[in-house]
Amino acid sequence: MANNIRVTVWHEFRHEKTNAAVRAIYPHGMHNAIAAGLRAAGGMTVRTATLDEPEHGLSADVLANTDVLTWWGHTAHQEVRDDIVERVQQRVWAGMGLLVLHSGHFSKIFKRLMGTSCDLKWRQADDREIIWFTAPGHPIVQGLTDHIIIPREEMYGEHFDIPEPDETVLISSFSGGEVFRSGVTYRRGGGKIFYFRPGHETYPAYHQKEVLQIIANAVRWAAPVENLAPQTYGNRQPL
Ligand code: ZN
């Protein structure tokens, strides 16, 4: 498993088509910037899928052959079909890893898996973000020191209405004074979930090597355990 993780990078892919400023930063779409970073990291087979493809590019066959799914959405969360959200949730429960990126905090799949509003404070004002590592030695920060500076980003601030995380791996501070839990982990059923904050569409975060490193590390962390045994439920006899 560890040598060939099958990754699907899912992207709404709307801002790049309607906003020239976003297109200038991500001429091939954010999904292809993320996918390029993952391919460069090695040990992964990476495909992309977007909202406007049939079944949002997430057919049952694609999901059955995905070890880790990454999710970026913003302006079109409501256009994601409920039956496909259900399909993704079933795969997470069965062991697929899920990375939820930036404004994906308001996606149907993240809200469904968290069970809370997932709301937060925000501001677009070229804040400087410093992401501090709060879990030294965690696989998700492997190869990095103790912080990342992003020169300009959208601000997200607490309170972030999520369930108490299994692990808080990253906390951001912003030049406006706010703080935010920028990297948090959960398990839902057999699947591992990582939420990672950076990636507003008008800033180049997914071209920054440390950000891509975190995403690659998180893919490796979230990859399912090989031979995850199917669980049995319901009535049973004593041993
Ligand atoms: Zn944003």
C-alpha cells in the first residue's frame, strides 16, 4: 500500500473558469497544482475528478479504486449530488482516507461526517499566516521544522465549529490577531480524515512547497491499513 497509494484529487473547478485572477494563479486548475505536488512526492498514483464531470468524476468504480480522496469546494457545495456524498461517506467508513481542504469545511461530505455546522470566521485582506506545529513527530509534519509561513492568505478564525479533534496537528496565527486549528484529524469508521486550512483560490498556497509537503504527508498518513478486516455487526452467539 505505502508504495502505491491511489489518490483522487477532487476539485469543484469553477473559480478558474470565471475569475481571471484565479486562472492566472492556477492556469490548469487548483486540482492539477495539488496533483503535481503529490506526483512529485512519489509513491502515489494520482488522478483528478471535477464537479462537472459525469457523477462528479466519482463513480462507484473510481471510489472503489481510491485509497485517499482530497476535496476542495467553495461556491458550488449545494450542486454536489446527495447520492454521491452518500457514496463517499460509505467509502470513508470502509477505510478510504479523506483530506478536506480550505473552504471544503462547508462541503456536504465534511459537514455530514462531522455532524456540526463547521462554521468559522473569515476575512480576505492579505493576512500573513503562520502555521505552527502542535504535534511534533506526527507523520503529517514529517520533514518540516516547526512552522510554515504563508506570506498572504485568507484568514480563518476561531471558533471553528467542529467536534473536538482526535489530534490537533497545526494551529495558525494571522496578522490580524486571530488563531485557527488549521490541521485536525478524525477517524470515522475505518477511514482517517484530515482537515487542512490553506488554499484560498486567489492566493498561491498550492504552489508553496511546504503546503504541498503537508498534503503529501497527510495522504500517506490517511492511506488505509492494508487488509483492513471487514467488520461484522448485529446479533451473534457467545464465543
Ligand atoms: Zn477561501
